[in-house]
Amino acid sequence: MPQQLSALTKALPNVLTALLILAGSYYAGIWLSRILNRVLQKQNAEPGISHLLSQILKWTILSLGFITALQRFFDVTAFLTGLGIIGFTIGFALQNIMQNFVSGVILLVQRPFKVNDEVNLSGHEGTVKKIGLRTTEIRLRNGLLVFLPNADVLAQPIINLSRANGFRVELPVSIPYEADAEKVRAVILNQIQSIPGVLEIPAPQALFHTFGNFSIDLTVQFWINNTTTDYHAAKDMALTKIKRAFEDMGMEVPYPVQIMKNPAKKLAKRKTTK
């Protein structure tokens, strides 16, 4: 009995320390998981993803606390080595999934884009519909849904069109040599300024740059407010207005003309030769 009491007395400090470690890790896990959940909610992350990540953090801290508490009674090196081997095997088998998972966490934390943003991801341009832990879902302009692995999204340049202050629209235009270049420039700029959403700064420009074979070529540039005017709609309006203005001026857009020989005359020449 005295020996048992002595052993219990010696083990009591380790037991109390282990209990304190377990209690501390439990409350630390809950506290940190709540903080992470609040941060993710402020970032407008999906509730399911916020809950999952906060639970992963909590159970990770609890697991570390449990292992530390066991260390008070015996050497857990062999135990940890076995867990490491098992974890390495599982991680190697699921490396693609884990890579996408980690990339999804990074996307949720850094937030290079959010749901309903217009983006260009890995060459796919459209609207973000969902940001998951494994894939990002975007709806292309043609209506198709594309699920992109998060690892691919993070590895490629991310273009967030919604965060741009404006888009620059460029139009190639050609005019005949006999046209008054300055008058044409003034007409074009006047038509561009009538398009809804066109920004005054930077001002629209019509820049001549090439003497072509059949025309003088210029580039029309203007910026639009992308929150009020769609890029493609602005380009369509600009082309339509410029064409109508050219027609009102009685000026035709020049195009290459290939002179065709008379096929009947060519055939008669062949018969005469024979």
C-alpha cells in the first residue's frame, strides 16, 4: 500500500500537467477556431467552408495537445513515427486532392476574386459562381459551367476584370485616301463620346498609323466604366455609330478589290491558241 501511494504521488504531477495541457488545448482550439470562422465570414466565404476549416483547426490543436499530454507518461516518438509513415502514404496517394485543397484555402484567404466577379482563369473568361475547397466554378460567357481545379487556378495568372476601374476598347478603322483625315477623326471622336459609360479621362483617341494599299489605317481607343457598360456592347455601339456616320458623310469603308478577267474572253483566247 505505501508503494502504491508513493507511485501515485509521483504520477500525480504528470497527471495534473497532462490534464492542464488537454484543457488548455481544448479551449485554445475552440477560441482559435472561432476567430478563424469570424475572419472567413468577413471575407464572405461560404458557411460550409468556414465551418470545415475552423473544425480542422480545432481538432489539429486538440490532437497536438493530446500527443503532448501523452509525452508526460511515455516516449511517443515511435507512435509519431508510425503516424508520420501513415500520413505520408495517405498524402502521397491523395497528393492531387491535397494540393487542390491547400490551393482552395489560399484562394479563400487571399481572395484574388470572389463570387460574382468577372474573371479570366487559366484562359477561361466568365463569372465566378462558387469557390470550393477543391474546385472553382465559373460560368463562361456562352453559358457553359467550368470547374477548374484550384491548383491550376493558383498556378496561372488570375485576371480579375471586376476590380478594374475601366476597360480600354480598341477598334481598327480604315478610311479612303481621298477622305479628309482631320474631319474623319472629329466625326469618330464625336460618335465615341455619345456611347454610354465612356470615360472622359483618359480621353478617347483616333490615331492614324499606317498608309495601307487601299486605305489609311487608324486605331480608335476609348475607356469605358465596366460597372455600367459591357465591353462587348460598347464595342458594338462604337462600330455601329462609326459606320452610320461614314454613310451619312457619303464615305465608304475601303476594301481590297481584285480585278477579275473576263472568263469568256479568256476561254476564246485558249481556243485560238490551240
